[in-house]
Amino acid sequence: MISVKRFSIIILFLLMGLAISSCLFAQTDLDPLPLTRIEMVIDTIHGVAIEDPYRWLEDSESDEVIHWTEKQSKYFHSYVDSYPDRYKMKKRLTNLMTIGSVSSPTVRNDDYFYYRREGDQNHSILYRKHGLNGNPEVIIDPNTFSDDGTVAMDWSYISSDGSLIAYGISSSGSERSTLHLIRTSDKTNLADTIPFTRGVSMAWLPDNSGFYFTRFATAGEVPKEDEAYYRRVFLHTIGQRWEDDPLIFEDKDDKTSWPGVSLSPDGTKLIVYLFQGWSRTDLYLKDLSHPDAEFVKINGLLEANLSAQPLDDCFLILSNHNAPHYRLLKGSYDQPESENWKEIIPQREEIAQTFMVINSQIVLHSLRKAHSVVEIFDLNGRSVKTLTLPEMGTTYGLSGEHDGHELFFNFSSFNTPSSVLRYDFNSDSIITFDQVPAGIDVSNIEVNQVWYESADGTPISMFIVHRQDIELNGQNPTYLTGYGGFNVSEKPYFSRTIAFWVNRGGVFAVPNLRGGGEYGEEWHRDGMLENKQNCFDDFIAAAEYLFAEKFTSPEHLLISGGSNGGLLVGAVFTQRPELCRAVVCSVPLLDMIRYHLFLIARLWIPEYGSSEDPEQFEYIRAYSPYHNVTAGAAYPTILFKASESDSRVHPMHARKMTALMQAATGSDNPILLRLETKAGHGQGKPTSKRIEDLVDTWCFIFKTLGLKM
């Protein structure tokens, strides 16, 4: 077979014609496959000619691209809308998606602030309760921001006394937030608004007169190509013009670094953590009690992941320096440099993830074989208690006051819907603070964790979820998904749509791929940069395990992934097209030669590398899905999903790959594109759009695998 990167223009046209005719004959319920013109661009990179026949599809503003996208949408809907059980699917998924959700609360004195969504509300509402048993009071209702639900609240920070809340608003899923302030006593929005506050990090002053926060450069402050990266720390005083906010910290040498802020409870010590990628963080300390004090870099030459929490008389650091499973250290403000840090909780078998101080004690969340463990230590690192969790599952949203006596967190697992638990330090007891119903039968769902060997012999763990009465006959429809990157850990979680899939006889499988954080920093590094192929090999081996153990077979297997997981499945179906029957590839990175040139993707160079580097170019080119499509290969049925307002991963990846694979595939299986408008990477998407997306996606899955409702 001939690789697409060596196509001539003539062969591309011939193949495209063959693909069109084969799809027309094989898929009688499909609209005609849209014709995609070729405009070959050849880049010579490190002496290698790289062909790109669909460069023109990178321009989202082009009328021709918009028209092409509309035709692709019609082609896609001719496939999914013809699924005979679509009405039943929509009804069932709508019922499941309108059950609601609830978050763990943020405590301020005797007030409890939390998010809850009910029924068909597009967004969660921020409520306040006065006292544990108080009546819920609406503080911010994002459902009032727009008629169609496409304006969302991205984040919120509550002042230390609960009197003020800073929150971010963005539209169409863009996550490009504008900061607003609301006074909670009378729900009045103050005049203070601050633009360019995407993904803000914030620390309120103890007297609530203002806050330290991060903001991006305004248009014209830096070259246009740097506007998405140049993030700095400012101090805002309530009532002051944001344009007059003093600059507190910036990294002049590297505009892609990502600062965040943390302030001691008494407001005298400020730590700026400078995120330099998913393998390194720098820490800078400033003593605010001395007006002329400068920031001091306290981690020296340490190249490690670090997170810090300043207390009034010391600071704590979670570090993986010489400890790939992480350890906790204590630092002194008198001698804050890293050589003076004292280890208080050493590295252990568990993988420490996050920590916080509540009730003047350390709450440490760790992973043990990819599920959560929550422990309590005193400030000298002596063990006090390990909390008893309901089962093998995941905790998230840990919250509490440093001088309070309550710890709140969400807990869920594959067969346990999310609930909010409250641990009382005084009574040493755990109760359920809030929960929402499952809305679906979970009593027959079985969860197992298995181990299998990857291509190089490395043991990989995987969660497998199925009905208790499953028959291992190799014919079970199976949904295999993964992520494998950026130190992200795949843990047990509850999803009503996955429970729906399992109740319908499906198998759901999630392997803990290298590149993730489930087994520490070495695990992460074994799946990044030049080791990225390990991640793909781990995923392929997971599928082969499912085949060998008779859970399923290639003709019954769906593989799915989003974002970095979209890159994962893109690499897998280009390397092993015979592995599965169907693919859902969502908001993916696929053109890895050019990915870093779009939106915020330069931030990901520490994880992937860049084609501008000769050595990195070689291994990126070896797996880049867009550059490894093979003419005439029998590809599975593939659904690419992307969003026009995505400010993280550019939709050009999905557009170009769709066009290329429609031209190249040698099978009768359709290659489809669902490109959503007024939506982004996924955050802030209203319930109505989530339902539309889910119905289309699950109709695609059921139709492709030949399943009925």
C-alpha cells in the first residue's frame, strides 16, 4: 500500500472518485459524499517534503470552507437521522440528561455555596445555604444569561467572608472569560468587569478589598501570535479601573508559561507557581509584609512538578523531585529555598495527587491502582486517619476552610452515582450532604480491574464494566476509550450514558495508558514526547486483551477518544485499521506537524514536542495521523466531531482528516464529520446541546454496530 504522504495529485483525485462511487453504492441511505477539492501545499521540513492537499480547510472564515462544512453536515445527518430507533434514543437520553447534578460546597463561615442543576436546565445554578440545613438561595443563575443557553459561567471565586463572588462569563463554549463581581447580600453586580480572564487563577485578599489574579494581554500589547499565551499576575482593588491594575508578576522570557497564585490566610505571603508544561513548575515567593520585597524563586534548579500552599508560618510543597510517586515537604519563610525544605510525608506506593489544609491538618488525596484514597495527617506528616470510602471509586471537588472542621467531596464510581460527602473532623463521621438519583438501574452492573501486557511487556491496568450476566462469546458490543497524556488519570466515574450502554448489553473498558498520571511521573514520561507510541501500543493491546478474553471482536468494537484521546484513536485507526468496526474521534489533534501553530497549542509542546525541532519532527511524523493515512486501506466507519468555537483544539484537524480519509479509504464504510456551531471544547455546553450531541453520537454507534434500542 502507498502512504498518502507520497500521493500525487492525480492519484488523490482517482481515489476520491472511487471513494465517492463506492459509498454511493454501499450506503443507499446516505446523501452524496461531498466533493472536496485538492490544493496541494508542499512544505520542506528538515529536508523532508511534507504534502498537505487540504491546507485550505484550515481557514474557518472562508466561505468555501463554510459551504463545504454544510455539505458534510448534511451527509452526516443522512446517516444518523436514518437510524430507525432515533426517536426512542432521543427520549431515553433526554430523560437521563435531565436528572441533574450537584457539586461539593465551598464553605465560608456558616454559609455553604454549591452548584446544582435540575431537570432540563442548561447550566448549574450557584446556590447558598446558611447553615447545613438552611434553605437554598439562588446567587447566580447562568440560565438567565442567554435564551439558547450558549452563554455560560466558566468559573467562580468566593471571597473569604462570602460577601463577594468573582465569576467568569463566556459565550459559545469559547472559554474566553470576562470577569464579573456580584455582592451576595443583595445579588447586585458591581461595576467591576475585567476581560481577558480565561481560566483565571485568583486569590482574594483577607479583607475582601481586592484580589490577585491572572489576565492575558490585551490586543496590541504583544504580537497577535502571542495574545493567547501572555498571561500575567495583577492586583485588582474593588472599584478600580482594571486598566489601572498594577502588574505583580510576569515571565518576560517565556510568554507560554502559565502563572497561578496562592496567598497565605493572613495575606502576607504570595506564591506564584509558574507552570512550564506537564513535567515542570517553578515557584516564586514574595513577602508582602515588606513593601520593597522582590519575588524569590524558591525551587532553584529543580525540574519537577510542584504545587504549594502557603500557610501563615510555613508553606507546604507537593513534589515529584526524586519521587515519581510524589512526596510532601515543608518550607520555612526564613529560608525558603528548596535545599531547606523538609520531607514530612515520603514517597509511597500511592500516587499523591492533591492536598489541602483543613482544620489545621493535611488532607491528602492519592491514587492506589487508579482509584481514590483520602488520608488525614497532622502538619508534621504524622498519619491521623484514612477515610473509609463507599467502594473502589473516585473523589473530586475536595473543599473546606483551613481553620474549619468540615471536609466536603464528591464521590462516584462506574456503578455508583455522584454524591457529596461531608466528613466532620470533630465527630469523626461521614454523612451524605447531597446527591442526585441515578435515574437508571445500576444493581446489575459489575466492575473489574484487570491487567494485561503491552507490546513491550509493560503491565497495564484496565477497568471493565458490564452486566453481571454477560456471556463471553466474543460478540458483545464494546466501547473502548482512553486518554494517555498530560499526566491525566483515568479513574472510575459514573456516567448515565455508559450505564445505559451497559444495561443494553454493552461492555465499557478504560485502560490506564502510559502518558497518564495513574502510576506516577515515570508513567507519564513513558507516554510523552519520543515515548508517545507507548500510549498507542497500550491501547491496541487493551483491544487485543478484550478479543483474547472473548469479551468482543473487531467487528463489535467501538473505539472513542476526545482531545488528546482523539489523537490516541486517530493514531490507532491509522496504524491498525482492522482493529475495530467504528470510531468516534472528538475534538482531536490529528495534524501533528502543524498543531502548534493554532490557538493555544504551543502550550503542549512540552508534552508532544514540535516539528520545528529536527529530532522531535522524526517521531511526530512517524505517528501523526494526518500524515499516516494509507491509500486503499479498509478503514472502519469513523465519526469526527469538532466545534467551531473551540479555543483549545482547532477544528481544522477534523476537517482536513475527514477530507483526506474520504478520499483514501478503500472500504465502503462512511467517513463522517459533525462540526458543531456555537460550541467549544466541551466546557460551558448547555444541556440542550449536550443532548443533541449525545443523540447523534449514540445513534451513530448503534447504527454502525447494528444495534437496536
